[in-house]
Amino acid sequence: MMDSFTQEYFFTGRDGKEYQIYPMKLKYKDRVSRLFNKIDSEYLYLNLPLPKLDKDGKEILDENGEPVLNYEKYDAMIELFTIATGLSKDEIEEIVDLKNGVKILDEFMNVSQLKKKLEQGTNQIAELLSGLTSTQG
């Protein structure tokens, strides 16, 4: 849900509480881009840990005969959730599910792009005003 006055985004956790989704900090732009490239942001179940496979396509097993899991996509997804919400990994794993997870990532992208567009608009207005004052002075 977006509050049009304050332009803040929220999601409802599995616990029924509402949590805020924050815009991306500029220092995270490369990291966020890299993380989004690692995951499927539409079908989050594709990011769940999967068995690692050897060169022949067979599952790699540990010493107990259990499949060794690949957490690369899952960890990238969780990291995006922590950046978007400011919550810890443990909190994320408790309150985020596949449904609200898609909403969090979508709105994280939206609020981050919105902030960027607002900053661009502010810069354009400043340039316009600067041009007007220099022609009048």
C-alpha cells in the first residue's frame, strides 16, 4: 500500500503487522543491481535452496547422504529484503512469505525509482530557476 501524501510503502507481514519498505540508499545501487540479477523477483520459490549438482547432473551428497544445497539465490533474495526493510535475516524469515515477498521487491523497486525521479525533477527545477535568475540579473 502506498500513502500518497508521504509516498511511503508498506507490507503486511505474516504476523499481521505492517512494515515499511525504504528506498534504496545510493551506496547500495551496485549491490542491489547485482542481487536483483541473481534472483527471480516474480517467482520467489525459484530462489529457494536447491540441491547442488555435479558435472553429470547428479545431486552432490554430504557425509550423511543428504543433498548439499545451493543457497546463492536464497541468500541474495534475503539480502534484498533486509536492504528494503531494515529488518534482520531472522525477522525476514519469520514474517516474509512468497506472496508478500514479491510485493516487497516490487515496491522496493518502485519507491527507489520514485525517489530517483523526484531527485531528477528537483534538479531540473533548480536548473530552470538558475537559468531564470541569471537571465534576469
